[in-house]
Amino acid sequence: MNAGLPRFAHGLVIGKFYPPHAGHHHLIDTAAERCARLSVVVAASTAESVPLALRAAWLREAHLQPGVTIAPVVDDVEIDYDDPEVWSAHVEVFRHALALAHGEVPAVDAVFSSEEYGPELARRLGAVHVGVDPGRERFPVSGTTVRSDPVSCWRWLSPAVRGHLARRVVVVGAESSGTTTLARALAAHYAARGGPWAGTRWVPEYGRTYCEEKLALARRRAKAAGLPEPWLDGLEWESAEFALIAERQLLWEDAAARAGSPLLVCDTDAFATSLWHERYLSSPGAVHPRARHDLWIHTSVEGVPFEQDGWRDGEAVRHRMDLRFREELAARGLPHLVVSGPPRARLEQAVEAVDGLLARGWDFAPPP
């Protein structure tokens, strides 16, 4: 708490938070320190491409201080700071947001802002204006710069926003086709670029961990019952296990995306899990991916010798699964490429595709 500064009963912060960044969080934190209650109105236009509910969720996660209320509202009123009628329309939208959040329209004692419109908004609400880092000297970032170049602003973004924006590349393929080798190499390649890319991560395959734990449990039970030691190909599977594997994989993925760079490399996903469901239960998998993935890299078995590590089905199944991946990637219309050849050649092919993906940038609908 800043000693000697006036404290207010109810403060107000207004913004689009499209998307929220460190400057926004500093503004809200500063206001929260000086107010018994703080309302943060998230005013989004329907023309914008980040959903209002998602922006509000990001802010709620970042600001758990007692007394802070996040108040989302749709504001499709045009922007014209020279038109009194437009101003009045915006103020009515903000009052509506406060009424929805509090069940009434509480009096506002202070408006906290780093924008030029702050003093006029405070005047119209009969409140004091408190400027917070108006020159953006402490946090030289804005929603406009984030939308135009998220990579250069990565350090100013919260984990939740990073997790949403990170480009997710999935490496899939049959057993013993080099998926893990490529996933590791691809992440290391981008991490070596430094800067915002230094934290590039790869997400290992949770299904492998699950299989190891499942087999270990089966062996303990068999030993306790005096039965022969079971092997992987003798295990029985249920559909629910594949759904669980997909969910845990997504949890790992989301955690890595929040903590990493603008690129995340995933060693498998729910799409691949559905094909393994088909392989072991002889029926299409009821595994539905919930994450947004941007590119799939299919590691071909061509030119890669089969290596049995005690967990794999065999050469015949490997070729059959390789074909299934090719068929399903094409049938589902997923953006993908097939890489082949020795490891270095595969990495070069993958890097070229990922560089192309990153060069396309991020698509934000322009605000009105």
C-alpha cells in the first residue's frame, strides 16, 4: 500500500484488454491497492476476435485480490471522443456493466487510467481521475503492439494469454518412426534462437507414461496372486482410458504453453490417441481434441529401421499405423506435412514448415 495517498471506497478501471498485458495488470494492481472495492469493466466489441468471456477469465485469474470485480460487457458504440452523445452512450454501457456485476450501479469515487480519455470519463462519473503510468514508461506495451507483434511483447503477457497465443505444433506417427526424436530436436532448434524463443518446450507423450504405470500395476497384482508376469500386449484396454490419456496430455500441453515461448512442440495429441484407440479396441476412438493445434508433422516410417524397445507392436503394425496417420490427416483436412529421410533432413523439413507458420503471424480482428 502506498502510504500517504488517498484511499477510495470504489474505484473503476475501463478497458478492452484485447488482449491483457503487463501494463493492464499494473493498472489494476495499483487501483486495487488504493480502493476498498474495484470494478474492472471489460468492454469488448463483437467485431473483435478474442471472446469477451475469455478476456474476463484471464483477468479473473490474474487478479484475485479481495474486492476486485471483473465486469464484462459488450460495447459496440463507436469511438469518438469529440461527440458528447457517443460519450453518453459509452457511459451508459459502463453503468450497465456495473449493474450486472453488483446488482446496482454503485457510486464511483475514482477512475484509474493510463489513457487520454480517463479525465473526461472521471468527470462524467463525478469521480477523481488517477493517472497510472500515462507515458507507459514502466511498461512500454499496448494492446495494439501486442496484436501486431505478439512475439516482441511476449515478456509482457500473462501465462494464460501466452497459453492461448502459443503456436502449437504436433508431431505424430507410428511407433519407431522418430516422433520423439524430432519433437525434441525441433524444440531445441528454436530454443537456441534465444530471446522470446529461449523457453521453447516440447511436451512428452503421456500415453507412454500411462502404459508403463498400467503394466507395472498389472505385474504387481500378478505377482501377489502367484500368476505369470504379464506383458504389454496382454493388457486389456477400455475406451475411457484413452479419453483419460488425451485429457492428461492436454493438461501437460497447456501447462507447457503457459510457461514457454510463442512455439510449443507436442509429441502426440488427442487426434493420435484416437487412432491408437482404433488400433487396440478395433473401433473409432471417442476422443475429442479440445485444444487448438496449428500444424501436424507426420514422421514417415520410410528410411527408419524398426527398433523394438519392449513396448512396441512390431514392423507390420508400424506400417499399418503409418498409413492410417496419412489417411486421417488428409481426410480431416488438418494442416500437415510428412517428413522423411535421416533425422537432420526431417528437422530441416519441419523447421521450414514451422517458420512458414510463424511468418504468417497472429490474426486479430481490428477493433472498431
